[in-house]
Amino acid sequence: MSSNATGSPLIVSLSGTGLAATHQLSASPTSLNFGSLKVGSSVTLNLTLTNTGNSDVTTNSVTVSGSGFTESGGSNLTLTPSQAATISVTYKPTIAGSGSGSLSIPSNAQNSPLVVPLSGTGTQSAPPSVALNWNPSTSQVIGYYVYRGTGPTGPYTKLNPSPDSATSYTDATVAQNQTYYYYVTSVNSSNVESAPSTQVTVQVP
């Protein structure tokens, strides 16, 4: 720097180091496991996408593979160095069994596409049933009949065609969101049927 000052020109030393541009993305967690879900239900998990390079990174259209997996929030993002964004992935199984897929995030990063494995299991809901138990008759009997109605006054249907000696019965022919009314009769060796027991009301959820 030249001037009319004593000692001119003033010299200032300059130095620096050029850095190569880096474009890098990372995901946390590196995989998503949704666990076990009933068929038809869903759960959403999030992952964090972070620019770990020293230059801006831009994502393209994110794709998801695998049955039941969907994504939102990852496409067409621009992340500055150290900036993070959240991607949501939802799993809704349509059939029972193990499911797997992947989330693919293309970008201008050097590690493009960034791939996140996805996994989960669909489980089938057990059909509804009603378990009945009663005290044994104090008389000599050969078995019991179980009756079921859809109203408090009937009509009633006999569920077992012949007397059952057990003091329990499982009704596996019920439907969800229904109310049922049950009673039991005992049968002696002469095939004489007793009066009905006290009626029991069951609400199947």
C-alpha cells in the first residue's frame, strides 16, 4: 500500500487455504423399524436429514419402495451446511407378514442417493370370541346346553347340538360391535333339560 507516510509502501502479508467444495448428506437414524402393527393400522416415524458437507445440498424427488410405506417432507429441499430437515415415513400394512422397503433420497451430494432401509411386520387381528364359564350343577347331569340371543328376550339359538359335560364354552361365531345374551341349561340322564340359568350379557368390542 503506497502513501506519503514514512516507510511507504506498507506491506501486509496475506495467506489462506482453498477448500474443495463437499456435498454430503447423512440420515439419523440410518434405518427405520416400525415393529409389529395390525393390518390396517399405521404408525409414522421421523428421521433427520443433515447436510454434513461445506456446500449447499439440494434433494430431488424422494422415492419409497416396499408395500405399505409412504413418505413426506424430503423432496426438493435445499440445505445449507449443518442445516437439518425432518422426513416422515408412515407404515400401514395391508397384509400379514414381514414387510421391507427403502427410502431413497437423490441429491447433488457425493453420497447420492442416500438410502434408508425400512422394515415392519403386519399382524392379523384374532377373530372375536366369547368365553363362558359357570358353576357345575348340584344335580346329577350329563352335560349342558348353551343358548345365545341377540336381544334380552330372545329369540335364542342353541349353540351346541349335544350336551357338553364341560362347565365352559367358547363362542367363536360372534361379530364385533355386537351385544349378545347367553344362558345355560343342564341335562340329566333322561334328557330332561333344566330351566335356564341367569342370563349373561356380553358386549363384543
